[in-house]
Amino acid sequence: MRSRNYFEGWYYKQVTEDCKKAVSFIPGISLSENDAHSFILYIYVNKVENDKKIIRTGFIRYPLEAFKYDNEHFSIQIKENVFSESGISVKLSDDGLNIEGELKFGPLTPLKRSIMAPNIMGFFAYIPKMECYHGIVSMNHKTFGNISINGELLELGGGAGYIEKDWGNSFPRKYVWIQCNNFKNKHTSIACSTADIPFLGRYFPGFFANLMMGSEEYRFATYNNSKLKIIRTTEKDIVLFFENSKAALHVDAKFDEAGELAAPEQGSMKKMIKEGLSGNVKFRLYDKRKGISYEDIGQMAGIEITGQL
């Protein structure tokens, strides 16, 4: 772990079984010069009547000393808040909002890995001093338990969870990120992103898309001879087309209302981005090997759009 201009954060997203409410927590550390601290970000979305939504986001700051990390058993603790592979326990208070509860997780769904692809970044994971590294801990898992937000209960028994991780010094200057695991087929999940990646004084377009349907996994990425066509990106609509020798994937994401979240820039949590948790994602996959097409529509998608690609 670096000692200056460095951040590390873990993203935990939970959606209720009826796809009406979602809450995400991002525990992490910021080792910016003269301002080292730990933090927990949160975003809460509640779909109410007439398609209206309540959105609350926040940044809760803690001393760096409050952060404890157990690498052997993967456990993060910030004050009385605990985040692990098996569940989370939170007790947060921020500007009149009180969030408290415990969740347990069912079996996680990690990515398939190899020596050349130890995580979603492929062999880029081995390149030192990249601006931002990205990892996916679980594409899809069940949640059990409840979270109380100002006394209102989020019943997350039978809900869906997702976990990822970012570390480095800054988020990309331009990027799109889409994640959804609330499809009609409960065993389906998708995560995809494209970004301007700085490397050796220049920028190149890096991308990945990982689609899991039960035991089947389809990977499209810069590092496995896949191609990406950006059909459309606006503030409300993203259409991407991925293709390689094995399959073709069309992704159409509708961006809904969003809340502001702090994001890293040179290790400091001073950049502001917008993230929504209530978008919709439609995908169409054509498996060239089997000659079979699949499609599905998902709700409560996590979507971020920063800059114009």
C-alpha cells in the first residue's frame, strides 16, 4: 500500500427483492498529503409512488486510525462498522440520517481467473503505477437481513448483492460504469465499463464487459481481442456493443436520477461524480459457438457517467 496520494475503496451494493429500494456503502481510505483519513460513502434510493424516487447520499469521515483491515479473512472495520465477504454491520449517523443494521451474504460469485487475468483488468493488473485498478469480488449473491434508515426498514432477505473494489490514486478523467444483477433471470448479472486510461504519457480506451448467466461467463475486454463500439452516450442513455470471436453483446442502459458522491483525485476525495442506483439495463447476447441468442431486462442498475467519451 502506498503512503501518499493513494485511495482504496470497496463498493457494497444491496437491492431489495421487489427492486423498490437499494443501498450502497463504500468504505475506504484516503492517503492524500496532509489529509489522511478513512471514510464511508453511502447512497440510498427508494422508489415511491408515481415513479418518484427518494435519493440520499453522503460522505462520513473518520480518522485514519479508525480503519482496520484483515487481509487474511478479508474484513474491513471503520469504528463500529464492519464489511466482509460474509456480510456487513453498519451504524452510521450523517446530517439527520441514521442507518443501522446487519446483513449476511449467501455464496459469492467471483470471476473466473487465470494467470493472465487475475482479475477483471486482465494482464493490466500486473502493470505498476496505473492511475486506477479495479477488481470484482462478487458479481451476484443473496442478502439476508435488514437495514434501518431513519426507522424505515429495508427488508433485504432474498435481495441481491454485488461487491467490487478500486484502488490507486484517481478515477479516470472520462468513464462509463454499468452494473446490474436484478434481471428477470435471477442468476444473471452484468458489469461493464469503458474509460480513458493514461499510460506512458498518452491515453488509450480501456474497456471490459462481464456477463454471467448461471455457470456461463462471457468476457469482453481490451486484453482478450474484443472490440467495443460506443453507439451512444448521453446524460441519460448509454448504448454499447462488444464483440469477440465467441460472442457479441449489445448493452442499452437508461440512466435515472442520481446522487452526488465523492471520488478520488490524487488520493484526495475531492472530486464529485454522479451515480444512480435505479437505472434499467437491457442486453442482447449472441453466442456464436452455440448459435443461440439471449436477452433480458434488469432493474435498479448502478450507473456512472463522467465526461464525454
